[in-house]
Amino acid sequence: MLRRIRNKKGFTLIELMIVVAIVGILAAIAIPAYIDYTIKAKISEVANAFDALATAASEYHASMGFWSTQQPALLASLPDRRATWAYNNSDANNAVYIATIANIATAVDGCTLQMLISYDTNTGYTKDWLAASTLQDKYMPRQ
């Protein structure tokens, strides 16, 4: 009889429940972090389009000497699967480009990301994300 108990192999119910609890805790931490990571990756696609837009806008300003008062043709060629694009020329020294996020995730769809491109004779062309952007700080791209 003693020999039989000593040779018994396998896991107890308590051991299995502890393993399931540990896996559950890890999943509760990892899944939201993964979702945030994928959202940031998709928003970086929009930020890359902003970079191309800033380059084209600064080249236009350098050659013409002023910001366009009409929406640039480049906006029509930008990929629209992640955002819809708009342009606002508020004054002669600045140009504001606006992307309204779409088709990424319900947490960020409908939020706006706004970039100000300005020219100063001392500093040259600068681009900054505007505080008027409605995208949450944790998803905002870096400068």
C-alpha cells in the first residue's frame, strides 16, 4: 500500500489552480498593454504621413514664399485608411494640418491630431503637435 502512494505521479488540483491564476494575472496585464501598443503603431503611420506633409509644405513655402491658402493637392494622395485630412491656413506664418483618426480602435477613432508647421527666419521650419489635438497623451507621437 505504501509503495503505491509513493509512485503516484501528476499534479494536484491546487497546483493546477495556482498555475491558472498566474496565467490569468499575466494575461490581465499583457492584453491591455498589447492593445495600446498596436494603437500606437497605427498612429505612427499617421505621424509618418505628417512628416511627408511637413516636408512638402516647407518645400512649397520655400519656393513660393508663402503658405498656400487652399488645401494642398498632397492631402488627396495621403493614405486615408487611418485618417481623414484637412488643412487650415490661419495666418501667413503658419500652416495647420489636421488628421481625424479613423479605422484604428474605438478608443481613438474620431480624435484629431493637429500639426503646426511654421517658418521663422532665425530658426527655419519647425513642426509641433498642437495642444488642440484631442488624442490622448499616451497615444501622442513623439516630436
